[in-house]
Amino acid sequence: MSDKNGSAGGRPDVAALREDIRQTRADLGETVQALAAKADVKARAKEQVEQTKQRARAQVHDASEKVRRNPVPFAAALVAGAALVGIILIVRGRLK
């Protein structure tokens, strides 16, 4: 009968134990690194800010491409906004 290390006697295989220890250490190192990364709130916050900036840049780029392709709705909204401001200023001037 053999034990779980594959040796026939009651003595464990030294090479298998060393390999098991090496693998356990590697796994532990990865776990510690993952926990340290989760605990680094400042770095995680910076990463979130950077991702948000990139999404905002992409949205601005997409919007500017749409305006370049069809500037009429943008110009119409700009004229409507200017007209609204003008009307408000005129009405406020009459009320004084």
C-alpha cells in the first residue's frame, strides 16, 4: 500500500514534500499580493479616476464626431439657448 505521497513505506517522499512546500509558498505569495492590492485604497481610487477620465474622453470624442457629421442640431440648440438668455435679459430689464 502506498500513502498519498506515492512512497511505499511510512516515510514521506522528501522531494514531493519540498515541491508541496514550494507550491504552498507560491500560492501564499499570490494571496498576499491580492490582499495587498485590495487593501491599497489609494491606488484603487486612482485607477477608478483614470477609468472614469478615459470613459469621459471617449464620450466627448463621440459627441464631437456627431457634431462634425451633423452640426445643424448643435447649432440650433446653441441659437435657442442664446435666444432664451436674450429673452430673460429683456424681461428682467422691463421688470426693473
